[in-house]
Amino acid sequence: MSRRILASSFPLLLAAIQLSSQTSIPSGVIRGTVVNEDSEPVAGADVRVNCDTDESPGSRLVRYVQTDGAGRFVMGGLKPGRYSVFAKKESDGYPYSGYGVYAVGAAPTADVSAASPTADVQVRIGPKAATVVLSISDAVTGKPLSPAVRIWRWTEERVFMSTEVHSPGKVLIPARIEVGLEVSEPGYQTWQYCGPSGQPAPLNLFSGSTLALDVKLQPVPK
């Protein structure tokens, strides 16, 4: 290839590279505010988006951004699609709204497209959850344990959340909703919260309240 042909082809090649890079880098943006049950902005809340229209590998990677002092957030680098937007601030009693057991109504959505790459949304979290403080130990030795804790909607067991708790630890419980609570650890009998009758029963706690439970797990007989 002569130098003249190479020189004349270079601008076209450069333009093609630039166009390719522009079209391959997602440029969608979701911005908005997080407010609580009193419509007050929530500073320091963690916001996450899920693409509802993209099931390809990697489309559900967990990525959070945090709200500023006025409850505002910006999530960039998004591909075109419809997104559900969730938020949490567990230190203030607001659990992750993407878990069905904590959900109150449908999550807000935002549409990002080539024609409208920026979408605005308001995310409402709350009411504040109740808190269960768990002290969990071996019933024989008294050794502290770090088992799995599961909570679920009492009338809809498929709606649940599981987490590991390091004793003593805290679990957020949705307020004014009947939920079951159980603690399990390999080698031990599963413990389930029971009412005064000694039978498994739901918890139903007020927003912002705290309940302390001393759980002693019985080892499975060998």
C-alpha cells in the first residue's frame, strides 16, 4: 500500500474507531432523590438499579452509589433499558427495598434510551424497620455462634431473606407485618421464634422498636 493511500485511509479509520467507542460505551444516566416516609431527603443512602429488560450475564452486577447531603444521587454508565431503583440505609433502620420481605409497594422504575439517555426518579423508603438483637450460642457450651438467620412473610413463605449474623447481631424486621424468624446452623437443631404457647408464631413489631432475643441452639445428637 502506498503512503498516499495509507494517508487518505487514516482519517476514515480514525472516525470508525471513534464511532465504535462511542456506541460501545453505555452513557445512560439515572438521577434522583431518596426520601423517607415523611418525604424528607435521606443523606448517605445506598442506591442500586436493576435492569428489568436485560437478562444477559453481568446485567445484574451489584453496584451502589450514595446519596449526598440533600438525598440526591446519580448513577451513570447505563445501557438502554428499563430499570428498577432500590435504596437502603440500614444504620437508620431502612433495609434494602429490593428484598420482597421489606418491600412496600412496587419499586420505582426509570427508562433509559438513546433518545432519552437521562431519567429522573424519586425513591421512597420506609417506614423504618424494627430491630431484633440476637445473642446466639451453643446451649451446652455457651460458645457464641454465627448462624444463618431467615425471615419471611408469615402468610407467603416464598418471600424471604437470609443473612449470617455474628452473635450478638442485629436483624431488621419489616414494621407492622407478620414475619417468621428462624436460626439455623449445621450440627444444631433449627430454632424458630415461638409465641407464649410455645408454638411457632409470627413477629409483628412497631416501626423503630427493638426486641432482644437470647437464642440457645441445641446440638444434634450424634
